[in-house]
Amino acid sequence: MSPLKTALSCFALTTHLFSINAVSAADKEISPERKSQLNHIVKQDCGSCHGMTLKGGLGPALLAEDLKEKPVLFLQHTILYGRTGTAMPPWKTLLTEQEALWISQQLKAGNITDK
């Protein structure tokens, strides 16, 4: 295996292990009530640009199959800091890092629902 492939494999494994640890940390620190609010925020506020069914609109689709190649930490960063040169605003003044992580995990898992 080339040194580049080895380095990328190590990075991917480290990111995966960090994400596994972050999953339990995000769940422990967010109450069920807040999770319900976050679900609503995604459906309503994010849905205003990404489509009410998250299939895309002004912003790209946020369905699990569309996000499968995006790392959870990339999604969390995008939520917190926005995307320069696009309509995606930063949400860091309204969401904690744990909340953005939880939303990212739920989007990747296809768990954002109409509940």
C-alpha cells in the first residue's frame, strides 16, 4: 500500500473512531425535548432552503443517500460555520457543537422525521 493510501486509511479510521465516541457524547448531553426541537428546526428552518422533504431546493438534498460520502464532522462544521459563497448561514449562535453533531448524525442515519 502506498504511503498516501496508508495515511488516508489511518485518517479515515481515526475519524470513524472519533465519530463513534462523539455519538454517545452527543446523545448524553441533549434532552429528549431538545432533540424534538432540533428535529423541528431541521424540518422547518433547514427545509426552507433544502426542501421541506430535504430532497433539495436552494440548498442540496440532505437525505441519507445524498450524505453517505460526507463525514459527520464535515456536516457538523458546515452547520456551525456555514458555507462561504453560498446561502448556507452559520448556526453556531443558535446551536451548540453537540447539537450540530447530533443533527449531522441524524441526517446521515436518515432519522430526521415529521414527529
